[in-house]
Amino acid sequence: LNGLGLQAGSSGPWINKFDSSIYQFSSHPYTLYNNFEYNWLIKYSSLASFGHTDISITPLYIKSIRIPLIRCDIINMTRYVHHHYDYSKDGHTRTYTMNVINNDTITNDTIAYYNNEPHISTLQATFNNSGTKLTSPVDKSSVISLDQGYHINNNHVVKVGLFRDKDSFFIPYTMTYGVTLISILRLGLIQQQQSKYFKSFLKLNLYEDMAPWNIVVTGQTVDYIDFDTKEFIFDQDIPKAYQIMSVLMNYKRTVEDFKRCGAKSSTVYGLPYVSDCIGKVDSSLKCSDMKKPVPCGDGTCHSDYISCLRSMAGNN
């Protein structure tokens, strides 16, 4: 109790001789915990060994008073990653090299363009198919255009993206916030959250590859992020799906009656009717393009088996 400023006296075991200075901020033992966040982060957190990450740690203040929060920014990062969270459950083997790179040259050029204004985080960034546009909040006509994958972070221009390991194809991150739907579904959602995101999913346009690893949760809604296919929308095509399957099915019946229907050709997804009646095909012919997924006996890839049969008839 002496530590609280209470002292013994003759009128009893304790008297109210109280030292109010102990409640002053200057008396707080916070100095014993200076840089605790930094020391804890460095000592007890680590990344897996597949790659490296450089970070900048900045203490935060309110006026001149240090508060128990720190800001961590990725300066440069190279990590070797797989297709999506818990990828092995889905049989995915594709790998990527992920990069986050502070681009000092573009940062300095951007600062110089805006009259040596160092606080470029105030610029408004918009993203579209052609790249990133940085606009001054003061002068809307003052615009800098950058390639896709560039972002502003803590007054630096940063490039974020993946290199697909099998062909070194670059996939820029046009969005740096959000979590993939496959991740949060596997981590677990309560029923109300699932219902909310499902309704948001149903409102999206229709794209070719709307698997959950290509859907990202951004706050209260979801969005489609697959870089290869996001420019192609199928809302006008899907209503014809049943009729198109009917065309392929009935056409096959007539080809069968002509005794000209060979074996089904192998495609990436093995969808029905698309590659029927093809016959013998060179096994080395691989057709990964979804626009022409059908291996044909003429040695080329076709959109469907009817196109293949017509080509084969013309060649013969």
C-alpha cells in the first residue's frame, strides 16, 4: 500500500495521506515496455524459409506520446507460393513466385512530378484494364499512368504480383485488399456470413472460372479476380446453354447413324458432348485453350467436335 501513497499513522493503521502524483502519466511504468512490439515481432514471429521478406517497422504517436501500436510495411518480398489456400485438397500443383517490390525510381519520379510533394499517399489511385492511374486530389487533370500491379503504400510506389512458374507469365495484383473466398470458407463462417456472401456472389457477372479461389471477399461483398478471364463476360450466353447441348446431342445421333462417330476425345474438364465422335487423335496434341479445347485428328485444336468433323471431311 505504500506504493499507492498510503502511510500508517497514530490515529489508526492507515490514514488518508494520499499522493495523487502516482496517477500522472509520467509515473506510469510504460518506459519498461519501450519497443516491446518491435522486439516481440522480431523475436517470436518468422516466415517460412521459402523466400525472403524485408519489412519496415514504424512506431506510432499521438502528438508526442508513443502509443502501443506499430506500422509494418513490406519493403521487398519474394515468396514461393501455391495456387490457393489448402491447394492439395483440390489437386492443384501449379506454383508461383510472389513479389512485392518498392520501386524507388518511380517513387522519386512521382514525387518530382508533383512538385516534390513527398506525401504521395494522398494521390487517388484508380485501377482498370490498362493499368493504375494516380490523380492529384487538388488538380484532377494531373494524372500519372502506371502499369497494372502498381500501388501507393506509405508514400512509396510498390509493385505487387505473381510470376507463374511454368511459363513466367506475370499476373499483377490489381487489388491488394481482401481475402479469397476459398480461404474464409475453409477457415469457417457462421451461417449469416455465408448467406451474405452467397447473395453477393449471385449478383456477380458470369465469368469462365468462378471457382472459389478466383473470388475475393472485400468487406461486405465479393468480386471476381482471375486475371486471365476477367475481361470476358457470359451473361448473354448462359441462357442458351441447354439449347447448345441439345444441338450437340442431336447432331451426334445423326453422325452415329452414318456410322461415322468415333471415340470421344479427351479435354481438360471432360465435359459431355463437346468432344464426341472424334476418333483416334495423336496423344501428344494438348488443347488447353478454353476457346479451342478439342483435340482433332487433323492435328489441330477445335472449339467442338462438329468443327473437327467438318475439318476432317474437308481434308479427305
